[in-house]
Amino acid sequence: MREAAIVSQPNPLQRIPGVAIVLGALVVLFGAIAPGFLSAANLSNVLVQSTILTMLALPMTLIIMTEGLDLSMGAVLTLTSLCVAIVSLATKSMLLGLCAGIAVGAAFGTVNGWLVATVGIPPFVATLGTLGMAQGLSLIVSDGQSVVGIPHTVRDIYSASLLGIPVPIVMALVTYAAFHGLLYHTRFGSYVFALGGNREALRYAGLSPNRLLIAVYAIGGTMAGIAGLLMTARMNSGHPTAGLGLEFDAIAAVAVGGTSFERGNGWLPGTLLGVIAVGVLRNGLNLISMPSSVQVASIGVLVIVALFLDGLRSRA
């Protein structure tokens, strides 16, 4: 009975239509004005380029469901990407590089969770602080320069295929399946819903909301570490600004996907569609030669519209 009191999941049909309409409108728009947008090669490129964002947006969904936020995720990805590059270059081992990236990411995620859950610092302030720490460490370990000469085992990940499917897409699909199973088919998933909507039920069940919250942020940091491997492979190097702004794109994808910033409701399929929508927007703007400033502004508009719609849903 106690477990039943904790579980409170939204009706998925309330979330999909909005983000599907946004995605469909973007596809129609850029299909009409951007030459080559609807080609198979370009659409495949959109999906491949969206894989790193997928690995950030999925854990960001869980964090936002707890009424939290992680502004450090892009900076932590940058640091983990550099760690992957430096360690794999020094040891000639992709596995050791990945382990280093995951360890650093998990450490930052755990610190974020501890600051929010135990110390009681608001998520915005706590993760803004760790964002600065991660950026500073990235400049220190790289001396402000790109780390080049990484092993081919790392470089080849981004261009390799498995059964005809690009490896980054395979990794993103496996990640999505893991998060879907975690959120919707495990007790931990029901606890995540409760962290945003009914923490008293967790305490009544004898559980520690603080420990669960730390675990959620640690998952986010760990995923930033895994995404760091893909970023290193994509850029064929480690770069001190590699993940700049990715936390913003991740928040945009989650918001567009319909996850509530207040009620502890999250819908992972919507987040996945939100990721693709952000990817389509950036790709389409690139094809029509829009500067990066316009891309950032467009993502900002997307976030504002999503938050406005979220506010309408809250008052409904």
C-alpha cells in the first residue's frame, strides 16, 4: 500500500501531441526552405548529432522531475571529454579514458546532489557554482588548448556502424531503453516521481528523499561522463569549450517534451522527441546559413514557448 501511494505517473497522451506538433512544424518548415533537409543523409545526420544531447536530456528529465535543475551538465561534459582524451592518449586505452570520464562526471553529480539535498542550496545556485568549477578545471587540465592525437579506438566510435546503424544512435537507443525501464518499471522510478510530487510518502515508506535526490544528480553526472566519450570521438579531440551551452539545449528538450517543472511529472518519450526537435532546429538553421547567435535565440524562444505552455497546463 505504501508503494502504491508513492507512484503517480502522468497520462502519456497528455504529453506527446504538443511536442509532436512542434517537431512536425519544424520538419515541414525546413523541408520547404532548407535545400537537402529532407534527404536521407541529412536526416541520419540529425539523429547522429542528437545522440549526445539525448544522453544529457534523459537524466535532466529525472532531475527536473524532482523540481531541480543542473546547469553544470554542459561544463561537466566538457571536463569529462577532456579526461577521456587525456587518459586515453596517455594509456592508449579507450576503456580507461571512459572510466576516467565517468568517475569525474559521477563525482560532480554527487556533489551537486549533496549541495542540493543535504546542504539545502537551491539547485540553480548549487549547479551554477559547480558549472564554474568544471569550467575552471577544464581550462587547467587542458591549459586552454585542444587535446589531440587521441587513439583511433576513440575516434572510430562516432563513425562506426553496428548492423548498418551508426554506433552513436545505438548508444542513444540503449540509453533511452535503460532510462525508460528505470523510470517506468522499477521502484526507483516511482521514487523519482514522488521526489517531485510527494516526498512525505517517501518518508512514510521509510525512505530518505535526500539520498534518492543525490542518486538522481549522480546519474546525471555519470551520463555526462559517457557523453564525454562521444563528444571526444565526434571532435577527434578534447576541447575546453566542447560542451558549452549543451545544458541549455537539454533543458529546452525536456521542456518542449512536456516535463513539468513543478509537479514531478516526466515523460521520457516526449523528451526524446524534444531532443530531435532541438536537433532539427539547429540543423535547419545551419542549412540556411543562420549564425550561431540566431540558433541560440531560437532555442531560447523554444524554451519560453514550452514554459508558457507548461504554465497553462499547471493552471488547467
